[in-house]
Amino acid sequence: METISIEVEPEIARAYQEANLMERKKMQIILNSSLKQFVRKLSLEDTIQEMQTQAKANGLNQEILNKILNEDYD
């Protein structure tokens, strides 16, 4: 991975800066996937399929994903 700087709205910057490590990682994954879709001109369906393949290769199954998505960060 490489680091780049992009301009975002203040509320997005603030949310990222205040997020814990797990929340930041989620944001990075979503942003990276979205930008990859844009650059490669992939359909949303193709992007989702690619993300699922990568998740499985990294040991992330549906049960773990559901647990992560349902965590409460209050």
C-alpha cells in the first residue's frame, strides 16, 4: 500500500481522526475499494465479488464480517 493525501469534507476528516483503529481500517477498506472501482471502471457487482474473494483469502468469513459490522463503537 501507498499513502496519498486527498481533500475531504471537514466532517469526514473529523470522523476519521476521531475513529479508533478498527473504524479507520474499515474506512480505508471501503475507500480503497471505491477508488479501485473508479480507476478500473468495475461494476459494483464486480467490486463486491473482488472484495469477497480478498476477504476469504484473508480468512474473513460471513460470521466474522457480521460481528465486525455489528460492533457498537459508542
